[in-house]
Amino acid sequence: MILALDGSSLDGPAYTDVVNLARHAPAWLNDTVSAWSTYGLALFAVLMAVGWWRARRESAGASVTALAVPFAVLAAFGVDAVLKLLVREDRPCQSLRVTTLEACPAPGDWSFPSNHAAIAAAAAVALLFVSRRLGIAAAVAAAAMAAARIWVGAHYPHDVLAGIAVGTLTVLLVMPALRRHADTLAGRLTATRLRPLLGPGGTGTATETGTAARDDGREAVPSAGRDSTGW
């Protein structure tokens, strides 16, 4: 079913207020926000790599959890892409015909939900399963990304809120299941060419390499079958 949502009826005035504010903002601010909107997702990739590199020093299970982060983010992107095709909401710059910092996408490049917001939120929540500090840093960056997408005129506020919800909910469904089987997957991977990805030890489990959180905010990944609410 295709909905063909007219987003301007939801929060068009709020969107217009932000876009007008951006038009009168200092050039350095607009340039900074535009650059972040365009290239900021690269930071989340860097944070994922840092999370994996640190997890390698914890255990093989922790490494598997860190390696699962990009797959959880990819799943969130997939869900977001399907929703875009179902809802088919025109970009606000097309519906409201306003001048925006970012060039208005071509018709058919749907607006709801925001891909950028979904990816950023998914990365932030998934990284919380690896490191609290990295997850919190990513959450701040995700909020900045969501705000930037409105500021440059690419999305309505409800687009980015929906993107955040999609990214968050998808990861909360995917990551706990992956984490429960992290040690089992690690044991299987040690017998393959992917063993170097698990760190120097290759076969250690979370229970063997420290079960308490370290000062830098990282926590050991619980072993398979063990219930834990700590991230």
C-alpha cells in the first residue's frame, strides 16, 4: 500500500521557520552544518572501527558484538528504505517551494523517514552495546545530524524523528539477539580465516576476560545464555 503522505500538513510551519532562520544565519554556521549534513555519517563509521578495535582487547565475544554493529545499522537502513517506498512523501522543498541550503532532491527521492537520521541513531544505539562512551558520543552526533537535516532543508522535523525511531527500534530488535549468541559465533569464526578479526586471543570469551566495566566506559559482553541489562 502506498500512502503518498503530504508532510507539509504535519509540521510544515515549523520546517519553514527553521529554513528561514538558516537563511539569515552566519555563513560560517551554514557551511559547518552543511558539511556535517553531507559528510557526518563518516564519523559513525570511524566510531564503529574504534569500538571494534577496543573490543579485540576484551574477548572474541566482544569482538563479534562490535562487528555486528554495521550489520545492525544496515538492517535499520533497509527498514527505512522500505518505509520510504511505502509512504512516498515528497521532500519539503518540493511541497513548500522554499529556498534551502541543500539543493532540492529530484522528485522521487522521498523524504519520510530520514535515512541520515535512521543510520545515525542506529549506529549510536548499537555502539552502546559495545561501549557506553562511544555510544553516548554517537548519540550526541546523531542528534546533531537530525537537526542538520532540517536546517539544510532536506527533511521535515517528523522525518528525522521517524528516522530516529526506525534506527533505534531496529537495533533494539537485532543487537540483543546477536549479543546472546556472540560467544557461539566467536567459537565458529575462530576456525575460519576471519579469526584475526577477533583479536590477539581469538578464542577468549567475555567471562574469561573481565566481567566488570573498565574506566573508559567499556563493558565485557555477557556470555551466551546469560541475562544482562548492562550496555
